Amino acid sequence: MKMVERVGLRFLHRLHPESAHDLSLRVLSSGLVPMPGGPVTSPRLKTRIAGMDLPNPVGLAAGFDKNARVVGNLMRAGFGFIECGAATPRPQPGNPKPRLFRLRDDQAIINRFGFNNDGAEAIAERLSRRKAGIPVGLNIGANKDSLDRAKDFAEVVRVAGLAADFLTVNVSSPNTERLRDLQGADALTGLLRDVMAARDALSEHRPVFLKIAPDLDDNGLADIANIANSVGVDGIIATNTTLSRDGISGPHSNEAGGLSGRPLFERSTRILARLYRMTGGRIPLIGVGGIGDVEDAWQKIRAGASAVQLYSALIYHGFSLTAEIARGLDERAAGEGLTSLSELTGTGVEDWI
């Protein structure tokens, strides 16, 4: 499997990044990509978050399978959970191409897709056809030309909420103009109340997560912690991509868009730790940003995460990285005498403040 994966990655990296991404989805849909066959799991890896049981705490971040076209095959890639999307109420093409750039030397990606997707109705129909297995969530956003972007989030919940196992409110993408303005205290409170009301109107309960930016100052982060607690969100995903270009250089480093991958690790992990301290560990946190190996995932959990998500590193290392990280976490937890990875959560917060 590893040899086939290496050859496939070398070929894909000769293509333009977005062409490579589209091809990888087509190949995945064909079923020709070798996969482990299911999630890596053990008593130490089993994780419960927001009422969901995960076989392991290593998930796929939103953005890879935006339109839920290859969920069935991704469920066999070793992940403990998957997030699709972002979905908007109406289909939209996103920003003009080119809009995806590899920064190989930095093990990073810059994207400015702009919520390109097939729309909530089409995505919900695909999600509803998936077989039972690991939890699959849906990242939700707003149409670029919407007259009321805040209302768009609740609309996606109404249309697609029951088709997913959890919902992630994405007000932190930097690629839709002024979307991050919705992270302000008043705007975010109103938006989340509408989303929670739409969720509560569904015939079955669905956890709602909030995905935040890594570029928040302490005041902005404190506002989000307070609002999340008062509104009753079920978890926070920290973090989305960054607008910072600290520590990167070379071709494409000045392209507009959100930066993800290795350079984001420290920034996103510090946000995670500060958020854990602000919330007192009362709200489950999912750590994402720059995870490329077992040590990175371990540090995210120490900084306060109950689960983690990958994406950019998979572009450079392939899906075998998922099982590698899950098994590595299990082995390290056993070596540390832990009966569950939950015992590790938050134990290293002060190292990251």
C-alpha cells in the first residue's frame, strides 16, 4: 500500500494542485485506492465527544470532500470521524482559479476556494445514502452573494442537518469577503442562536460545533468562549487557516488566501490551549492545524483537544498517515500507562500558553 501511495503522490504532485485534488476524488470514487478497511481502534483510542462515539480521535477536516462524493471510501481510510463541506444553501462556483497552491518546502498549502460547493440539498442527498459507520459531519457556510449571511447557516441546518452526524458553523474562513466579521460578539451570538434553534427543530438531535480562526486576539477569543458557553454549542474546532505568512518563503508564499499545514501548528496550538484555559475544559475542543505526525497530534491533545483533524499533511504523505498517527497515539498512550487518551487532554496547556 505504501509503495502504491508514494507513486501516486509523485504523479499527483506533477499536476496543478486543484487538478490533482479533483483527480484524487475521481480515483477514490472508483474504489481503486488501497485503504486499511476501517478505523484504527482500541480501548485507549475510543473517544466520546458531544455524545458521539469515535473509534479513534483522528478525523478528516472539512475541505477535502466538499460535496460528500467519496464519503464511503474515506470511511475506510482509518479515520475516527470525517467532516465534509463547507455547504452553502445554494450551489456556488467559488473564487476564480487558480485558488490552490502548494508550498512544498514549508509542507503547507494556501487556498482561496471561497466555499465552492454543490449546495446543501445535493450534499445532503449524498450524505443520506452513506452506509453506517464512523460519524460524518457537515461544515456549513454562507453564500457569497447572500443578503443575510447569518441566516444562511440556519438554512443549511434545516436542509441538511439530519443527513449529517454533526454540524460545524464555519465563520472563520478567510476566503469569503467579510465572513470573519461574523465572529464579532453580537453577530456571532445572533447567528448561533438561529443555528441552535434550527438544530432543535430537527426531529433528531445533532451536535453543533463552532470553527474559529487562529488570528484572534485574547479579547476576541474570550468573547467566543463566553458566547459558546452561553449559547450551548457542543464543541469548538480550533482552528481554521491563517492569514499570517510568518515563517514561510518561496514561490506562492504571498498568494492571497488561508495558509494551512506545518507553519500553522504553533499558532493554532496556542489558540487551542488558551481556549481550553478560558473554558475550563468544559467545552470539548477539536484541534486542527499543522498536524503531520504522532508527536503533533499528541501535543494538540495535551494542549486541550479531545480529538484532532488532518488535511494538509495528507497531501504530502497520503492517507496512510491517518492510521500511522492513530496507532502511534495508541502505542504512546500505552507506554505512558494511560487507559484512555482522554486522560491526556489538557495536561500540557501551560506549555502552550
